[in-house]
Amino acid sequence: MINDINNSSRRYWKNSLWLITGLTLLTLIVVQVFRLNQILVPLIVSCIFSLLISFSYSYFWRLIVTKHPDNLTAFYTASSGLRMLLALITMLVYYLVEGRSVMLPFVIVFMTFYFVMLIYHTIFFSKIASRS
């Protein structure tokens, strides 16, 4: 049982890493083809945000499942709310640092990463929940 949990946690992290890498490479190709250098900083911020969220989610999910499996539903709810709150805070900080004129490219890149990772997260953990 513990082995399955550790394997699932590692698989979630590994797949997240591949997905983030793929999105980053795809965005870099778009930057090169269309000469959109203004989306390099949003790309870096989105990549770091996605990596941190995925790693922490993988770590804390494994911790909750092994120590307090009865609190798993509350964990899913709280982590989704926290992820959205952190995304809003990230966008606010970017707005305060960079200003209004560069927000549209940032929001497009950031929300693309956010929604792709949200879809992956939903699919992955719905499969995990259906196996239990």
C-alpha cells in the first residue's frame, strides 16, 4: 500500500515535470517563430509556479494519504482553493511589479499553464480515486 502511494506520488511529479517541460518548449517555439520576446518573463514565472505547485502537491498528497487518509477530501478542496489563491497572488504581484501594459501576455501564458496543469491534476487524481 505504501509502495503504491509512493509510486503514484512519483508518477504524478514525473508526469507534471514532463508536461511543464513540454509546455515550456512549445512556448519557446512560439517565441522564436513569432518573435514574441515579451512572453519570456511570463514563461519563466509560469514554469516556476507550476513546478512549485506540482512538487508541493505531490509531497503533501503522499503525506496526507499515508498519515490521515480520512482527511483526503478536505485536502483536495483546500489544495484547489490554495492553488487558485496563489495564482491570483502571483498575478497581482506581477501586475504591481510590471504594470498594466504587459498583463495580457502574462495572463495568457500563465492561465495556459494553470489550466493544463489543473486538467492533468483532475484526470490523474480521479483515476487514483476510482482505483481505491
